[in-house]
Amino acid sequence: MKDIQMVDLRSQYERMKSEIDESVKRVLESTAFIKGPDVEAFENELGSYMGVRNVIACGNGTDALQVAMMALELKPGDEVITTNFTFIATVEVVALLGLTPVLADPCLKCFNLTPAEIEKAITPQTRAIVPVHLFGQCCNMEAIMAIAQRHNLYVIEDTAQATGADFIFSDGRRAKAGTIGTIGCTSFFPSKNLGCFGDGGALYTNDDELAARVRSIINHGMRVRYYHDHVGVNSRLDTIQAAILRVKLRHLDSFNRARRKAAESYNRAFQGIDGLVLPESSGWSTHIFHQYTLRVTNGKRDALQTALRSSGIPSMIYYPVPLSRQKAYESFNFRHGSFPVTEQLSREVLSLPMHTEITDEQMNFITENVTNFFRNQE
């Protein structure tokens, strides 16, 4: 059996090697390394896939979030509501721009920010909500958009972990994660469901004027060369990464099906194990399982991780420390004890290997080791 990886990028590359090598070779021969034709082609193809009018590629997912807030002209002191249970980038850009992060507890079962917690966090200074579609499924965007409309707030979707997931409205309509709010932001970090071979990101919007502002900001604030209409940044997706992403986009739906199949195998194997809580799929979103994240509720999470490691099985804790407890953000004076769900998740969550190339043999080995661990606890 091959060594088990959290994400097996080598095997995925080997499966698409001829397509990817040809795409990279084409860029190398053209020498159009910045703003080459593959960048615009990728934006158009991803826009068609997502069903959104404007896709603006940029340097990485963190830049996408920052540029979105710059383009919406948020001002120092404006409050931005987001979840306490996410990767640091979501609040990092809020702090960098002098905005005020307001954190809320997520749902214990599906890990996502809830409309009820958003409502509780709104003040007269609130200007935006950043729902994070964590681990591969959407927040309740229909309810969140209704809240935003009532309070005249922007909605910036962080969809770095949910590219390809569908939100299902109460009337049956569907929309891709990242295309429902005012603007959507994503990352193409290599481990993502749609990942490149370096850094990359994008923003989505149906607002043409907002899209034009974003395009200017990511290119030093220029619309016309050497004429700077906005304070900008340098955040462009390079052509080689765009060419690779064009290839991988064609496979995205099959990638997500493979992840769902692996998740179903995990669910079957772990059903009914005392001390394990399986990831819950909401009724309003498909799940593309960027991560397969369990909760270990018997206090044995760290012991399980150690046992798996000793058998050559990697696992990860996303996330071990709530944002509200991070040293870099002490100045915001988040009240400890105010986020019981986040604290509980940080003690209990464990993510198992999840990727497009995982084999039945590897799945059986992982599930047998997890099952045996709990059997030995009885």
C-alpha cells in the first residue's frame, strides 16, 4: 500500500500529467508569464462554471479577501462579523485594514456561522458579514442575505474551502458557493478542491462596477497604465498557474464526486461509534468535503491522533486555537468564555485524509485503525 497522505497531490498530478505539462509548456514557449491569455481564458471558464458575471483572478485567497474589503470602501473602525472558527486569514485582513473584527460562534454540528449568532453580533457600526463556507459546505446564505438586506450590510463570502458546492434555496434554485453575496473570495492553494501549483485566488461578483474597481485595485490601482485611480496592491495570478487551473477546472466535478465517495465510506465505517460525531450535511448545501472532519467527544481526540500517527496515518486539527485566543489579536479584547461552541470544537475536531486519489485499500486501513482504537477503549 502506498503511504497515506492528507492530500495526495503527486498522484493527482500523475493522473493529469500530459494535460498539465502541455499547458505549462505552452506558457513557457509564449513567455507571457504575467497577464497572459490563459488568465483571461481561466476567468471566463470559471465564470461560466460558477454562473457569475465577473471572475477576477488574483495572487492568493488572503489578497482576495483584502481586496474585496478595499473595493467595498470599508473604513477603519467599521465592524466586520465573521466566525471564530476558521483560518486566520479571514480576520487577518480585517485587522490589516484597521477594521474591527466581531467574532461569532459557529454551529456545533455543521461548523458554519449561523444566522442567529450574526443577528446577535450586529451593532450600528457593522458594515459587513463574512460567512466562511467551512470544510466544503455553504452557510445558510438565504437567511444571511435576508439579514444583510434588513441591516444594509455587505456580504463577503469566503469560499476557499467550498469551490463547486451548491447552495440550495428554499424554492429549489441553486447557486454556487461564492456567487450569492455582494462579492465572493476564494483560494487556489494547492490542497484546495480546485488548486494550482503555487499561490492563487479569485473574486466573484455580478456587480460590474465593483468588478472594475477590483480589477484596478489588484493592479496597483490602475485602469489605464500609469494612471492610478485607487490605492492598490500587486496581486495577479500568473499565467502558468492560470494554465494549470484551466486543466484542473475541467476535472473539478469529478474531484468533488471522489471526495463525496470517500466521505460516504468514512460515514458507513464510523456509524454508531460511541465517542465519534460524524460531519453533518445541512439541508441547504451540497458538501464537497474539502476536509472530512469528525468530532471526538470522549476526550480522546489527541490519543486517537497519536495512535493514527503510529500507524502511518496522518490527521490534522483544524483549528486548535480559536481566533479569539490568538496572541496577535489580543488588542481586540475578545471576551474569553464568550465562545463555548468554538472552544468545544477546538478540543474535539480531527480531520482525516481526504483527497481525490485515496484508494479503497487506504480507506479500509484508516477506518480499521479508527474503529479499533474505539473498540480498545471499551
